[in-house]
Amino acid sequence: MKDTMYYGTYLQLEKVLDAQHPVSFEKGNEPAHDEMLFIIIHQAYELWFKQILFELDYAKSIFSKEKINDNSEDLNLVRHRLHRVISIMQLLNQQVGILDTMTPLDFLEFRNLLIPSSGFQSKQFRQIEATLGLQLEKRHQADYYKRTNEGGFTQKDYNDISSTEEQKTLLQLVNDWLERMPFFDKKFWPDKKDASFAEHPFWFNYRNIYTHGLTEREATKIHDFDFVFFEQPHPQLSVEQTSSLRSNFSPKAMRAALFIMLYRDFPVFHSSYQILNTLIEIDHAMSSWRHNHFIMVRRMIGMRIGTGNTSGAGYLEGALSKHYVYKDLAGLSTYLIERKKLPTLPEELIRHLGFAAY
């Protein structure tokens, strides 16, 4: 006969609650009371990281489909579960406040016992970054990141992270999804010229409206517009400027994303717009977590070397400014125009803006 389900058994609490073993309490060491708090906080982080990866994997499974039907529950569930990731990140930010109840002197009681381990070695956090779309070459101190020497990853963790990086990222899958959107097909625009995409009637009109809406000091933004959406570099743009404007998304995907933001009041775009906005919010939540972590580490150890031989607060500060994944989507607000000036869409396209698969 099958045993009756029991709360502690279902949650495997015997394993979970027996997983805290402060090193300072071992024989020969001076017990440090706050080490228990330190362990539990970081174990809680890792449990939530596991849930975040679970939600991101679901989103990837949907965007991996060749077609996504707006009239199904798929996009709404993606939006809902990505929003859950934001809620989890907000909770993790609050947990930093609990860790702040430990003073720098409390931390020093056991800090040296942790060497050479550090939060840098969180495999799951690296997998979250990689799954979202943070590329190795765009990481702060990229040459330092992937290593298996002291303070680095075990070979197994290194291999697991590498395996995650070799898979298609959520960013790449969202890019593919945006590229499939059919709103600029010739059949919807009977007067479309058989010329470059830049001469598509919608973008021809939109570019003119955007240009006339720029102030004198903003006039050069039209050069940015041409490069971001059509990869047409202007002679006035320097190599550094074009490099900073180069998007993680293709120009075609960026045009679709901007179109969704512009016409988000159409019911067909509600979920799509909310998903794009949620990706931006996840980026901001991750940035807030890095900022809070940076402030906490600087408070605890100042500018001393981290336990994993990183530059400590210096490394975290560099990662804070460089590890944005969806900054290109956030930057689309640069290219918006007033709602009352939006180009009128063809009737055939308006009829098509019902629920469709793309």
C-alpha cells in the first residue's frame, strides 16, 4: 500500500534543512553566528535561480515553434511566466536587504574560511545570463569569466555553462519570431515599390515624420535611425558610434518590434507588446540585482579582493554597466513619434490584424 503523502516528505525537508553546514562551526574554528544567515540566503538564491531557468526554458520552448498562434494561450502564458521572473528578481533584491543585517565585522569572522569560493561561481546565474542572451564576448572581463583554475568553475560546471551557451538563446528565438511577422508583405501595401526595403511606403512615411519631429540638437538621430533599422551607415558616424548602435537584434526584427510598440493598441499586439516590455523589465530587474549586490559587497569588503580572486566590487561595477541584454528593445523609445502622427495603415492590413500565426 502506498504511503500517505506527508508535507515534509513531499518537500524533502530532511535534505533541504540538513544542507546548512557553517564551516566556522567545525572543530578548531571560532563559530561565527552570521554564517548561517549567509548560507541560507545564498541557498535561497540558488533555488530561485532554478525556478527562473524553469520559466525561461518554457518561454524558449514556445518561441522555438515555427508558428505561434496569437489566438492560443501560448503568448499569454509566456508573458505570464516571464512576468513571474520579474517578481522573483524583485524578491531577490529584497533578500539583499536581509543580508545587509550582517555587518562587515560579522562577515570578517568567517570570510577567510570561504576562500577561494565566491558568488562568481554560481553556475545557475551564468546559465540565466546565457539563456537570456548575454554573449561571452560582451561580458565584462570576458577572458576572466570562463576558467577552471582556483576561484573558477569545476570542469563539470564549466561544461554545463558551455552547453547552455551553445544553445539558441531566448533573444535569438525572439529575434526569429519578430522576423516572421508579415506586416510589411507586398500584398498589404499595393503601392510598395520594387526597390530597397527602406523605400517601403510605411518606413518612407515614418522616417519623414520622425525626421520632422526631431529638434535641432537631435537632428543627427536620423543617422542612428537609418543604421539601426536599415544598416545604412552615414559618413558622419564614427566606427565607435556604429559599434555602439549595432543591435543584438537584426534590423528586420527591430522594425517589427518598433511596429508592435507603435500599434500596440491593436488587440493582436497586446501580448506581443507586453512580452517585449517584460523582457526590458527583466533586464532592469537583473541590473537592479547587480547594483544591490555591488553596493552590498562594497559595504562588506570595500575595495578588497573578492574571495574568488576577482576584483570584488570593481568586477561587479563593471558587470553592472556592461551586462544588459535587451537594451536595444529599451532603446526603441528613441525612435517613437506622437500617437496622433502615426501613419494610417492600409485597410487590407487592418483586416489582417486579427489573430494569426507567425
